[in-house]
Amino acid sequence: MHLRYYAPYYEKETHEKILNYLEDIKRLHNINYEEIPIGHWFPEWYSREAKISEAYVYDNHLKPYSSLILFNCNKLLQMGLDLHCDTVSSKFKSRSGNIYVAGTIAVVENGVTLLALADKDEIFEFLKALLREGWNLLNMLEKTKPKTIVEPREREKEIKRALILALSKNFDYVLMDVKLNALSGDEWDPFIYFSPDADIIA
């Protein structure tokens, strides 16, 4: 696991401050980082040449791991860090379709992006916490994509649709009454489906 800095942040002072934190974290905790120059233009004070575009980073490094990035951000938020947690599309892409990735700090393991921070305040909030806590903080992050939680009612509907589809092949109509064990108590949930071949339902 290591840190990745998609450089540069558009402000020189902020860029240099980020690099100073990354160096201190590496020296104190042996947490490595890589600086990847991105974008189609650089301020005149930044001399390194771009390796990849912001669009490439968005499509290949961020978007595929959106749910994991958001999950880990919320996890750190619950631990007390003041972060701005949102989906990758909301955080790095404007409504007009422009992509803004330069300046982002990410946590990466085996090519998987576990966390991505873009706002200056949250970047330094995270880097300060990492300087204090080191690997203990990084080890709190989830390494795999969290499972999607399906609401019980939605899952029930999926099951009923599957049953109806199977039964309607052999019967003119299907009448299903399902009793749900809701959290607030038992709830009667009638569900009626008429197949296209049904003539009279009484």
C-alpha cells in the first residue's frame, strides 16, 4: 500500500506543502508515495512532464473504484476526520463534463484505489492524521469493494417476479400472497399478477 499524488496542485505553495507532508510521512512511517504528473498544461513553475491525462486517471484509476473510495471516506469521517465524502463523479467531474483530478491524493494497493481526496482542506486533514498515526490509519481502510446491500422489500419483489415468471408458463394466472417479517412486525403484502393468457379472474 502506498500514497499517490496526481501532481501538481494548481497552487505552488499548496503543492510544495503536500510534498513536504509526503516526505515526512515516508521518513517517519516508511509509507512510500509516488508523484504522477497529469494534465494537458502545467503552471510555469512545474517542470515535470505529464505521463497521463486527467481523463485517463478518472476512467481507469477512480471511476472503477467509486463505491470503495466512498466507503473508505465515510469510514474515516466516522472516525472523526473532516472529509468531504461524495461519489467519484460528483467529486472529480463537473456538470459540464470537465474532469478535475490534478492535486488529488490517493491511497493505492495492488493497483486498486482505496481512497481519493481532492479538496485542499481534506487533503491536509488526512495527511496530518496519517503523519500522527501512520500505518494504523491506513490499515483501517477496506481493501475490497463492499457488497451492495439490497433492501429486503426490493429483494422480496425480485423473488416474487422470478416465481411469477416461472409459474405463469403453466397457468393462466398467478395469485400470490406473501407475508413479510418486517422490522416493525408482520405485514401482509398482497401481490397479484395476471398473465397475458388470463381470461377471467374471480
